[in-house]
Amino acid sequence: MATTYVRHQLHLHRPQIGGRGWLLLVTTMLLAGPALAQRKRSDDIDRGRNGHVKGITVDNLPNYNRRFFRPGLYIAPNFSRFFIEQSAAYVQALQQGRGITANSIISPGLALGFIGDIRLGPPETPLHLRFTPGLSFLTRRVEYQGRGVGMPDTIRNQEVNTTQLELPLLLKYQSNRRRNTRVYAVAGLKYSYAFRQSLDVPASNQVRVSNSDLLLEYGVGLDLFYPYFKFGPELRFSHGLRNVLTPSQKTQYATLLQSLKTNTVTLILNIE
């Protein structure tokens, strides 16, 4: 009896948790569970064999797929050339043992522009529509060389320097995101209009090309997610669908050509 009395006087009873305490504890665990699960999904912990943490990978821009419209910029170094188809006059000249050959030379260029990306469906959809207007500064060269008896063994080059407005409309198909990377493919059409064009040879030898062109475009790219932006290097191929050689030309070199079509390979650096 004395021991019990002493414990009562000194308030040495075991702590008790009532019904309200249990309810509060269960509610707290239920509310914290989704938050902890979300943190586990967004953070990937890399552990070694002994269980020590080697690093933590965090998903950058986790809500990026929920954006309906995504603007951006791009800069794109490129390499361009003409695809040449020789004329019947060229074949006849070679059969007679003389003629002038025409070869296309690959030349570098640069393009700059804006990105407008629209999601085609819910956030989980892999399809996006991209409109990427820009300016392109291109140089295309054609090399002429005399061949056969009596022809001077000389080489003449013609450069076509072009500043053109480009209006590509592309469909983008992207894979599921893996951590902070994602691959994609694009395909579509591009209309271009050259508002400035210069030739570096006398008028008597010039081969003139059209100011407008329609091209088929396709390519592949990689989306890299950073904390404040998305960077996407992309390799794209462009093939002209129209003959850009201006008809009814009677110059010495123009008669050798049946058609000229444009071909371009571009490394596009997208920032969104």
C-alpha cells in the first residue's frame, strides 16, 4: 500500500493514449503516406552494394507534360547542297567527247528561330504539333569543269547565297520520360521563301533558282530536362520536293541542268 501511495503522490503512472490520440495518429499517417510516396517517385536513390547512398536523381520540371503550349528558341548550324539532275544536252555533249560537268559542293550555314509546341491531347499523349518559324542563312555551290577534247581544263564555281524565311510545320512523337531524358522523332513539311539572293558570277554564266521551295523534313532528337528549362539537340534532314531551277535559261551552264533540288542536314539546338 505504501508503494502505491508513493507512486500516486509522485504522479508516476504510465502514459495513456486515449481514443482521440489514436485517431490523430492514424490520420497523420494517412495524410503523410501519399506525400512520401510522391517523394519516392520523384527522387531516385542510387545505393551501393553496402547500402550507402551514392546519389539522388531528382526529376526536373515534373509538371512539364501538363503544359498545353510550350514556347522556345533554337539555333541551328547546317550543311546544304543542291541535288543535280543533268539534262539531255549534257548527255549528248559527253557522247560527242566533250562537255561540262556540274557537281554540287556541300556548304555550311546557320538558322535562328522560335518554337511553338502544342500538345495534341491529354498530358500523357506522345503527339505534339510544332511550328518553328525562323531565318536561315545558306550558301550552296555548284562546280563546273570542262571535260573532253578541246575543252579548257578549268573549274568554275558558282555560289548562291540565300537569306530565307522558313516555316516548318512538324508532328512530334515522343517516348515516355525516363528520369530527365526522353527521345523523340519529328516529320512534316517546310515552306521557305528567299527574300534575298545573290550570285557571285557574271550574268552570262548564272544559273538562277526560284525564291520559294517546299521541303520534306524528318529527324530525331533527345529532350534533356534541367531545373529551369529543357534542352533538346536534334538532327534533322530536309529534302526539296520542287525543282528550283528557273526555266527558259539559255546560259552556257543552265543548259546542262535538268533540275535542281535542295538538300540540307541541320543540327538544331532547342531551348524550351
